[in-house]
Amino acid sequence: MKRFWLLLGVAAFLFAIAGSRSPVTAGSSSNSNAPVYTADGKLVFPPNYREWVYLTTGLDMDYSPTVNLADHSMFDNVFVNPESYKAFLATGKWPDKTIFALEGRVAGSKGSINKGGHYQTTEIMSRSIHIKDESRGGWAFYGFGDGPNGDRFQPTAACYSCHMDHGAVDTTFVQFYPTLLDIAKQNGTFSAGYLKDEQAAPNK
């Protein structure tokens, strides 16, 4: 009997050690959409992002006037986790653990019965995440290749200053999310930078 309890205790100890060496950590066990990071700080791309709330699609959008995308047509689809979407509807602000998933798809023009315009193909060109995680310093961007895990962009990356200076709400481009623009207006959460851009824009 003593041998049984001894073996049971050893097994429990080994199980605890194995659990402490788990390669990923979740932001919240009660939230299936919470961010998940690897032990070395990479962000795991949410596999179910296409079940999240769809916000908008841009076609060949770029914020630099010198970029020519004539031979590189692409759709950008933006999704946000449902919990943060509901919070924004109520307050006009993004809560902690907000995650935006950006998916870039090749735009096709010749296929099936299509005779004009563009449609989204099955080819994904890019994936990135814009996330608000106060436990890791606030808003951050992560880029992904073909793998499931992405690296955090350095603070000197241009996307940080661009979103900070021009994002309509809390460094995010709500100005391009048509179903949320009025929510932000009603709650008075527009940033000073966005309002300045609107005043300077043509035909305003």
C-alpha cells in the first residue's frame, strides 16, 4: 500500500512539471478568443478568425501616395473578436484583449462566369494582427508568414506612428469600418488626429 501511494505521488509530481512546461499561454481560460502566446513571445494566429465579426474589406488600399498597386491587386478583409465588438457597440471604445485579424487575398478577374470587376480568390497573400493587450504594453502589431505563429513588429515600425496619428478611435482605423463609424460619433470617441484629418480632407 505504501508503494502505491508513493508511485501515485511521483506521477502527480511529474504531471505538474509537464504542465508547467506548456509551450503556450492563454490570456484567459474562460475566453476562447483570448490571445495565445508561445513561450518565446510569438502570437498564435487565431484559427477561427473567420467566425469573428466581419468589419470591412478594402481593395488595393495603401496610405502612401507613391505606391503603385496596378499589378498587385488585393482585398484586405478585417475581422474582430466578438467580445470586443459588443463592447464597442456599447461604449464606442475598444477594451483590453481586442484582436483585429487582417487577411489579404489575391483579387481575381478572370474565372468561372465572371466578365468584369474583381472577386476574392483562395490565395492568401498576407496575415497580420493588431492587438490591444495591456499585460504586454498595449497596442501591438504582429506579422505572420505561412506558419501559425507571428513575430511582434518593433515599435519603430511605420504602422505604429500611422495608427497613432490617424486612427479614428484608439489607434484603430474605425473610419474605414462603416458599421462602427456612427457608434464612435455618438459616443464622442473620435481621436484628435482623425478629426484634424477630416477637416483637412477635400470636399469636407
